[in-house]
Amino acid sequence: MAFLALGVVFGDIGTSPLYTLKECLFVASAHGEKASQSDLFGILSLMFWALILVVTVKYVLFVMLADHHGEGGILALLALVPDRFRHSARGIGGVSGMTLLAVVGASLLYGDGVITPAISVLSAVEGLSLVSPALQEFVVPITCLILLGLFGIQSRGTGDVGKLFGPVMLIWFTTLSVLGLWQIAQHPGVLSALNPWWGMEFFAQHGFRGILILGSVVLVVTGGEALYADMGHFGLRPIRVAWMGLVLPALVLAYLGQGALILRDPSAADQPFFKMVPLGPPTWALVILSSMATVIASQALISGAFSLTRQAMLQGFLPRMTIRHTAYENEGQIYIPEVNALLAIGCLTLVLTFRESVKLAAAYGIAVTGTMAVTSILYYLVIRYSWGWGKWRSLGILALFLSLDIPFLAANLFKFFDGGYVPMLIGAALIAGMLIWSHGRTAVIDRYSKQFGAWETVWPELRKEVSSRVPGSAVFLTPSSNHVPPVLVHHVELTHSIQETVLLLTVVDMGVPEVVGTERATVTPLGDGFWRVVARFGYMEKPLLMPFLKALATEKGIPFDAEQATFFIGHSTILPDDGGKLSRVPEIIFAYLKRNAAQEERRYGMPPRQVMEIGEQISL
């Protein structure tokens, strides 16, 4: 699993040597002053300690301990926060401050997720211009073709993708290590940059400009949040083993190797990564390998986006989409076609619009640093109030994490008008969408809860509306195993009749591959020909209702004929109303999202001729 994780989880952080040191030196010399040797040592020191403190200590050793049923990421972290923080102090969009904070963090991560594939692949393909300037005009078309291929293979699942990408990333990290060691051997003095004194001295010498450098230094750690978001695909231990055993040493050697090269040849500062090898066939080989690695870098964000989307759906922040589980042994390995398509469109649009990675560099990092700060706050709430860690111990960890996150966030905010607005706008759109969906969904649930109560309360009154019992069987699908299905109430009110045998069916998705034995179904007789049925299916099973109901009728002795039964499904249409709980524009957006949400019933394999859909118009 650690080998497979190389191909999915570490691509983003693993390809940062392509551009990070170059970008840092560019910013350091932006005012016409060439970066000195002490500047180089200071930058290398900041990069090294960022890897140690942010990625290794914060994420790998601490934050990744917090998983929700094996899933990582900011929304999984939110699920671990005590209810009193998630459901109190209701504010914007009807959600609590902590929940709003998590929604903001998740949305911002999507913003950087769109930029990462575009800038990563562009930065590698642009290496062709070093080999031959005539190839420059092919950079954008080649980048688009590579991205199309990447998004095209996502349906195979992250496990299969990892099998394809794992060997490439193993070669990539081995190459980083070898090239770095080769350069360090020629100038071992660069190892003194590991001393944190150089980083502090850099700030002392440059003041405010030193803070701005952090906006570029952060590029070494932007993949840290993706490690956490991708945890559900492979688990904590494989990621830790791969990071400590291969990825971290390779990155440190690569950065120090580039520094050693620049100490020997200052002219190499414009392309320190590619100039670690002689010009000619070695450059060609490195460009090809880099292009493959940056494709894989994009995979980390794509996989993370799938995981975040699933968590957002489960917690009621996004409408239901089609989720395909791609591995029997791991619930977290999923593919979401709608998200894949939107990411592909977003990445291709950025490539065709900006056309150069340098124009996207300023936009990179501003969103993910905000997410990192939110993660620190939520992690504090988990360790203090969910896990019961001591007050001062928890506050000490929070202070350490925020002392790392806030300077990076502040430095990146200065990049807003230079391109940082791109992920911020994407994030803002997602924040609005999540809040509108959450508030609208809550309004619908509240309306139904007030209008349709418990069976014992509603059915005796509704029974008076029934003038005849029709021979045959009926199934009313309902998300709640406690309340009377609204579709049943509407059916009785419209027809004044009901079948002789009626099942109130709730389908539950379980967090295991398969459900076996008596756990499959719970049947509760309600009397008067009614049964409440709760059906449970694993994530690798197809929830086909016909064979399930046939077996259930035989096993439980229910006079139910699945072949002749009618399946009733409720479908609600939202009517915009100026006087409702939502203002008119959010209500229109909610209605659109609800209308286009994936219909869960399509998974159930019900014969179309036996399905009856009853519509209802709702004004919120």
C-alpha cells in the first residue's frame, strides 16, 4: 500500500522541486538585487524546516491521527468535532461558526485543486523550451492532451491508478535523491543550510521582504493538506512509511542539491532543477520524467477532491452525486464522474487562459494556506473536547500550528491581486453553494418533520381518508425510518385508497464492503397490513431491491408479491417564494441543485413499469 500511495498521495508535494527554489530566488531578487549566498542558505533553511514542522510534525505525526471511519480531510475532521460546536451559535446559512469554518476550508482546497494540475503539468512541459525553443508553441497543446488523458483514466479507480503511477514516482524520488546527492557531493558546504539560524538571519536582514518570501516557500508544503485528504484511499500507516522512508529524504536532497549547484554556478538560478543534469539527452529524459511526475501530482488533488465531495454529501453540504467505489477492500477509493468533469473543465480553462506557469504561480498557495489554518483550529477542538487532552497541552499544539500557518497565510494574501483571486473566487462560489444547499435541505427536512410526524400519530388520522384497500402490494421509499413518508400521505389524499400489503422501505448505505446474514434487514410489523423495513447494503454491493424483497417476503412470511408490487417515489419541486426561509436568489439556486441531484432510486433496479412517481410543489 505504501508503494501504491506513492502514485496517488505524494505527487503534489513531490514535484515542488521543479519550481519552488526558482520561484523563491525570483522573489528574493525582484528588486534588482541578486540573491546572495546567505540569502540562498536562508531560503533553503526555511524550506527544510517547513517540510519538517508543517508536513512531518503537523500533518504526518499529529493531524493524520484524526480520521473519521478511515477518512481524512477537513470535513472528516469536522465530523469529529463535538456536536455542541457544530450545531450551536448558528450563523450564516443556518450553520454554526465551526461548521462554516470547515466549509470555507474545504471550498478553498477545491480552489487550489483546480490550479494544481494546470501549473504542475505546464511547468514540466515548459522544460521542452530548454531543449529546443522551437518547441515552445507546442507546450499548451501537449499540456491539454496530458490533462485530458489524466482525467480520462480516473474511472479506473485510485488503486489501479496507483499501480500505474507508483513505479513512475518511485523512479522520480530515486532520481531526486541521486541528483541531489551528486550535487551535494560537489559542494557539501550547502549542508549548513539545515541550521535554522540561517532562516532567522534571513528575516533579520530582509524584514518585510523576508515575509513575502514565505509566499513562495509555502510551495514546498502545499501538498500537506492533500496528504490528509487522501488518507481514506490508503490509510495512515502506508502514507507515514512512504513519507519517512523515501519522500522526505528525496525532497531534502533535491532542494539541497539545487542549492549546491547554484553555489557553484550562480547562473543556474533561472532553472536550477533541470540544470542539475548536463544539457542534451539527460535533459530530455528529465523533462519526460518531470512531465509524468506532474501528471501524478495532479492525481493527489483529484483524489482529495473525490474524498472531500463524498464527505460533503454525507454531511449535507452538497447534493447527491454518482459515487463509484473502485476497490473492495477500501471504502475510500472512489470515483465521482461529475467532480472529475468539472475539474477537467476548470484545469483546461486555466491552461488555455494563462498559457504560462509563471502567470499561475502567484495564484498558487493562497487558498490552501487558509485551509491549513482552519485544520489547526478544528484539530484543537478534536483533541481538547473529543479526545480529552489537557488544556495546556492542546493550546500548546494549537499555538505551534498557528505560528506556522498564519505567517504563510499572511504572506500569500499579498499575492491576491497578482492571481490569488482565482482560487478565492472558485472557493467563494463553492462556499455559497454549500451554504445554500445546507440551509435549503434543512428547511425541507424541517417542513416535512412538522407536516408528517411519527407513524403512531399520523396513520390513525390518515386511515380515515382510506375508503378502500386495493388488492396487491406497494413499496414506499423513504429516507426516514421514523416518520410517515410524505409520498404515502399524498397518495392516500389523492386516491383515498391503499394496497393491502404496504412496505415502508428505508435503504441504508453501510461502511463495509458487504452486509451478510441477519444484518441485511430489520422488519417491524406496524399492523393493518403495514411493515417498516430497513435494508442495509455494503459499498461494494448493488442495492437491487427486487431480489432483496423476494427473499425478504419468503423469509419473513410477508404476503408480498415483488413482481406485481408498485414502487412509490416522491419527487418535490421547489417553488421560489419571497416570503420563505430562503431569499429568492438562494431559493432559485437550491431548486436548480435539487432538480439536478442524482436520483438515488436509479441505483435500486426497480422495473420502470412498476414505478409510480408522485410530485409535490414546495414553497420554503
